[in-house]
Amino acid sequence: MPPLISLRGARLGFGGPPLFSDVDLHVSAGDRIALVGRNGSGKSTLLRVLAGQVALDGGQRIVSPKARVVYLPQEPDLSGFRLARDAVLAALPPELAHEPWRVEVALSDVGLPGDRAVHTLSGGELRRAALARMWVCDPDVVLLDEPTNHLDVTTIEWLEEALAGHRAGLVVVSHDRRFLQRLSKTTLWLERGELHRTEKGFAHFEEWSAKLLEEEAAARHKLDRLIAEETRWSREGISARRTRNQGRLRRLHALRAERAEQRKRSGAARLTADTGESSGKIVIEATGLSKAFGDRPIVSQLDMTIMRGDRVGIVGANGAGKTTLLRLLTGDLEPDGGSVRHGTRLTPVFFDQHRATLDPDATLRDVLCVAGTDTVMVHDQPRHVAGYLQDFLFQGGDARRPVKSLSGGERARLLLARELKAPGNLLILDEPTNDLDLETLDLLEEVLGDYGGTLLIVSHDRDFLDRLVTSTLVHEGPGRWTEYAGGYSDYLAQRPTMEVRAPVMGELGSMDTDPPDEGRSGRRKRAKTKLSYAEQRQYDSLPAAMETLSGEIERLEAALADPDLYQRDRRAFDRQTARLDDARSELEVAEERWLELEMLREELEGG
């Protein structure tokens, strides 16, 4: 299949050493590519090059004519739009402008009301809006940078299904192992400026990358031995053979230059956590614990005992109240009813998902060191800040950098460095995996696996939970939390049978009517006996979109019925009048399309 995007001999360095060079990469329809590498290796930059947002220093970027390439950055910026609907409508390509119902369908699929003001959206809701913008384009190539950040587990699983069923080529950067394993068929590893490729999914990455490193180490050892032999010869014999062996001497210098050019693999993060003094046998005991905000219950009559050494994972949809539950259990928030009793000798350490406890104007040294010194007290032992920072993949000279200059991953590593240097027997982690690269995540898992204290972990990372927790506390309805033994996979095996909403987002890009003999996918038209999969999905989803539009029309008509609105707020009157016209037109288009599909369905089933 011909590529939709190609990079040939791509090189980029931002004026310094190449971030990557001589990169050849091709993305075709149906490709499922995982792009991995440590923080700072250039993964996000390579995605932006593919998206056409960063110009190359050398090489070529070639895009197939009419190919629609959609890029979802780590931090979607929708600040230029007033409503979520405006943001999605702006992404609709001109060639699909006659199908405005796609906007309402996309918003419905991501579970986001179109009339929500953009400035009120949470991180997870912003990402949902960005996903709706992505799918409404009917993309040919999808470039995703950490798409699972700030999404709850249910939405992540739904997104997996949507992507798995879509025809577009996919390149994804993610720290979510389960997500990559589920989707990828090819793995690219960006390491020290070189792009390595294997035609295997991410599930094989560890074995493959270890083999590459072993081969590299063997080659380096062979080169070192050759340099040693040539050096010995040069010292012992060059004076006698100076004239006729200048070529061999030049070869020695070339080998040394080659060795110097080889980038040494940077050190791995070395993380340790001290449990300090042991807590009592019972760490937290909740009895009839209840909390509500207005008429919305967060926790209702929760009875739970957490013992010393327990590792409890907390899972729920965005907005379910996971952080509120943590605050109740730790005593940071008063309950409306019931009680929380804490054991003796508790020393809690809290890892904040928003990194809000880091002063943006402070330097890394300010964050870590005893005031006015370059000394970090790590488990009551002094260490120089430069050496301690290197344990967390920083350079020694980074000690004077301000926090505001750090990337999301660097902030996460700095917060880990700060929190893990202090002794504590109750470690509370709220979404600790956001922005961590896979290597740092592996080491964090290793440290937490050896941790002797008690863990409370809020996370959407299913693999992370499976590797660490002894029980999983799951939100199962308003105020209702149920504890299951084991990790997330164990919870899935134990949970009651429930109806799961079928993912439809992945099919939004395939809402064509009967295709010609050779459509964009190159499939031949066949005799039909029922609606196609895409048509059936569209048929099923259009009623919800029409209901949403009808409700919006009713609200707008009610607002415009106010006789004083024109005098009181001329802009609001004009805006709502224009939107009412658009909504009526969109509803008419959606109704006509649904009727077409209904007639086609009856014809096929009747035939």
C-alpha cells in the first residue's frame, strides 16, 4: 500500500547536536505504529515533523495529495473557541461541510455537551473535545501524543476500540503499555538520534530492545579492543615504520573519532523509597464514610479497612471523586457522615497529579536542598544535589534551572526526587504515571514493588495497577465504591455482568453512503443484504444527535422568546439567532440522512 506520509533522510537539531538524523519513515493506511523512547529523545518532535508543524534541517517530508493528517498534541489548546461545539465545527474539512451532523455525532460519542464553555472544561474534557475534533475530520493518518493522559479507564478502553476499528494509519506515543500492546503492530524506538524499527508490536519491545543493546555493546567492545591493539602498535612500532605506515596511523585516529562520536547511553534513574518507622497494623479504617456535594453523592456508607503493607488501587471515571475519596481517607477532608480512624505512627507522603506543590519560580536546587546549601538529605544521609539529580536523569548543571522551564515529564521526575528522599510509611500517589516515559515508569514500578509501607494509588494505567496493587477500589455508581481483590485485570474477571456502551467513535470516519466500485479504501462494491457496519453505526447514533439538536433548538427558542433580550444584550441575541438557524439546518440534514438509512434498511431487509 503506498505511503500517505514519508520522511526521507530527515534530520533536525535546532542548531545543536542532531535530535535525530537520516530518518526514513513511511506511514500507510492501516498502519499501527508505536513510537517509543525516553523523555527528551525527540518523540514528540518527530510527531510534529510528521504533522508538518516543525520544519526539518535536512531531508524531505512527503504527503500524499488529499491525505488528511490529524495531530493530537499532549496539551490540546482550544482557547480560541468559546464552546466545545465551535472547536469541533472548526475542524470539519471543507469537503465535509455539507454534513454538519458529524459535529453532534462526534460530541455525543465522546460524551461532551456541545454547549459547554471551553474555559470550563477539565483536562479530561479538553482531551475529549480534541478527540472529537480529530474524528470529525475523517482522518487518513492519526498522530497521537500521550492520548490517554487525563482520560479515565473506561474512555481509554473505548478509544482503543475506536482506533482498532478505524482505517487510518496510526502513529502513537504513549506511556500506557496496555494501550500500546492493544493497538500496535510495528514499533519504532528513537534512541540517541537513531530510529530503530521492528515489524512487531510493543508487546515484543523489551526483548527486541535488549537484543539491540547487547549487539551494540558487543560492537563497542570489539571496537575498544581494536583501538587498544592499534594504540599498542603505534607506541611500539611507529618510529621504525613511520614512512610506510602512515595509513595505519590515520586508521587509528579514525577509530578514535568513531568511538568519540558514539553517544554513551545515558544513565537510568535510580529511585529508592524509605518506609521509615513502621506504622501500626491498621493504617486506615473507614466506617459508614459518606460525602456529597449538594445532591451529588461522592461516597455513600463506605466500610473499608486498610492494613499495613496493603496496596490499594482506586479506579473510576473522571469526575467520580477519586481525589476526594483520597482526601477523605487521609483526613484532609471532613466527611458528612461516618468516620475515619488512622493507625499509629503514620508518616504520609503525597504525590500530587497536578504538580501544584512545585513553585514555578524556584530552582531545582531550591526544591531539593537544605536552604542555602547544595546538599540533599536523602533518607537522613547528605548527598550533593548534582549527583542526586543525575539519579533522576537530570544533568548536574540543571540544579539552577527554574521549575517553570521543565517539561511535564521532568516535573514528574523532580517531584519524585523530592518526595522519595523523605522517609514515609504511607505513600499516596494521585495519577503518578502521567508524563513519565516508559523507562522511568519501569523504575518507579520496581521501587514501589520493593516498598515496605502502605500504598494508595489513583491511576488509569491498567498495567501499572496490575503490577503493583493487592486490591482495586472501583467506582460503580453514584457514591458506590466496591473493593476487588487483585489488580485491574482481576477486577475485570470478578465484576458483575453489565451493559457496556458500544464504541462508535472509531467508525465516524467511515460514514460514506454506498461507495463507488473503487472507493478510498480500494474495496469493490458487493451485493448488499443489510446495512454496512459503518451505516449501521450511523443509523444507531443519529437519533441521539437529533435529540441533542432538538433540545438545543428548544433552549434557543425559549431564550429568544424573551422580549427584552434584544435590548439587554444585542450580541447574545445575534449569536443565538445565528446558532438557531444553524441548528435547524443541521437537524434537517441529520433527519434526512436517518430517513435515507431507514428506507435503505427496510429495502435490504425486505429483499
